[in-house]
Amino acid sequence: MASSIGYSSGEALGVLADRGYITTPRVIRNIEDKLALPIRRDAQHQRVYTEVDIEQLANVIALQEAGLSLPTIYRVLIERDIDVLTFQSQRLDHAMSILQSLKQTASNAQAVGAERQ
């Protein structure tokens, strides 16, 4: 359970897992390093994550799962580069359109197959 000051590394991984993001301490450290995230440390130099930190990590993992690289995520989340954000948004919208079309085609094929039986 989280202390009043935040979550330990293990607790943060658990919260992320509860939200559907299965990851490892190594992946989290890599994200922190590449994006220069200012994660606090306690007196024993252990990382302490706030709810905001966990939300940001969840966003990064979701963007990685959508195919964005950490340098691109840095430009979108940290630098707020509107050109990169616009391009990536359009790219993902296009990918979603393709997936929706494929889903509809598969659904139609399934319906035709069911009618034949």
C-alpha cells in the first residue's frame, strides 16, 4: 500500500499492472532516463512515485504500445512539439481507420459464413 508520500517501485508496478500495463523495473528506469522524468527519492535513495508519475508512465507505455519511440514520446509529452503531435495523431488515426475497416470486413465475412451454415 502506498505511503502518504507516494508509491515504492514495486507498488508503482502493481498500480500500472492494475491499469493493464504490464512492465518491468528495467523498462520503467529506461523511460525515466530517456525522458528525464524527475522521480523523487526517499532518504534511502529509493524511487518514490506519485499518482502523477504513475499516470505519466502509463501514458508513455500506452504510446509505446501504439508504436511511438521514446524520442518521439519525448517530443510529444515533454517538449509539447505540436508538429510531431499532429503528425503522430494523424498516423494513429489512419491506423485506426484501417483497423476499423478490417474489423468490419471480418465481421461481414463471419456473418456470411454463419448464414451459409
